[in-house]
Amino acid sequence: MRRASTFAIATGLLAALATIGSTARADVGTLYSLLTPPSSLQTGCFGPCECPVQLNPTYGSFELVPAGTDPLYANYEVRNYIASFNNGPGAVAITGSGRYRIGGEFALTQQLVLDLSVWGQPAQHFDSGIVPVSVPFPQIDLSSALHGFACHDSVIVVDARPIGTTGVPDAAHARVALTGASPNPFHAGIEISWTLPRAGPFDLAIVDLEGRRVRLLARVASPGPGSRSLTWDGRRDDGRVAPAGIYWVTLRSADGADRRRVVKIE
């Protein structure tokens, strides 16, 4: 019965996230500024090849607009990507749009796809591929290539931060935190609560003292900042009852991590 209750909670959470993703307002976004350096357009040899790389710093901005969530990713539209090769008056050199997503199944990953026109030429498709997250979201720092980082390629480097705080929660007074685990010690069920500073992907898991995963409780995208909770029924991923002992509850997101010790008794 407790297992069915936990399943119902998880199913309800996923359904709520799907509803939020499908009804997200597409007209509300956050303005980003490209940081220069290292934001740039690079052309030359990448990977094992050796030839000069021409680097053109880019100054500009774009808008990141929520586009809903799925079981693995929080999705965004990249709108009004506008950049130039100098930080003063001059012609706009790069324009376009694209998509960004952050999440993942086993670790936090991200992908940036941009369709960009350079000097008025037909738009070209730049893709970062799925790569690890390197900076806490809402910061964005990655590179997208025209030909998959081939021997000779063109690469757009995007190192961007939100302008001001519009549309971005203030992280200075919020953090990733496990806020409760009760009762502790427990026998058949323990309620785990947590808080996150902003919308975005996270995972919540139970691991043993050697760091091996016992149960994945959640791997979804939070719809926004705030506190939430669910119940662990004391079972492992394979459905068998976990033995009595000491376990760690672990919470991870792009904004940080936290853990809390819990004790299961017979």
C-alpha cells in the first residue's frame, strides 16, 4: 500500500510538471548578455587537426524564453540572438534564434542549438551536442559547432549571463537544501522534503554509505522555486525492501547539492 502511495505521488508530480510545461507562457523571457571574452565566433581547426583558429569576439544579447518541460529536460527558446564584432557603433554581424535545454538522465547536461545568419548570409545550423553543465544555471557557457567540431569548422562560443534579475529568481537568499526527513529513524516510510531556488532539473536519490544508488526518487524539472516533499517507502530500485542501516538522501541540481543522513530500522 505504501509503495502504491509513493508511486501515486511520483505520478502526480510528473503530471503536474507536464501540465505546467504545456501551459508555460511563451512571451515571458529573460534577457541575456554575451560576456566578451570568451564569447566569439571561431573558424579554423579543432580536435586533433592543426591550423590557425581565427577568433572574432562577439558582443550582443539574446532572450531565453521557457518552452515547457519533459521528463528529462527544461526547454527554452532562444530568441533575438543579435551580436556584432565590436562593442561600439557598427553593423550587426550575427542574427538568429534557437533552442536550449538543460537536464539529463544520469547527470546534468545541456544543449544549445542556434540557427544563425552571419553578415546576412543564409542561416547556418550550430549545435553543441549534449554536454555536461559547467556553470550554475541560469548562467550559460558552451560552444556550438557548424559541423560537429570537425577538423575544420566554425564554432560559436556562448558565455552569457542574465541582464539584471528580470525573470530570474534571486539566488543570494535561496539555496538547494534538504529541509526535512521524518520520522528518522524510520521503519516503513520516511517523508523527505526539499527546496530549490529556481525552476530547473534536479534529482533526488537514496545512496548507501559507499555511495551506491539504492533508489532514485525523482529526476524531473522543478516548475519553480519553493518547497516540496515525497515519501520513500524503504524499497530499492528493483522493488525489494532495503535492509536496515544508514543511508544518505542526496539532492542535486545545477545550483548545488545537499545530503542528509537517515536511518532505517527493522
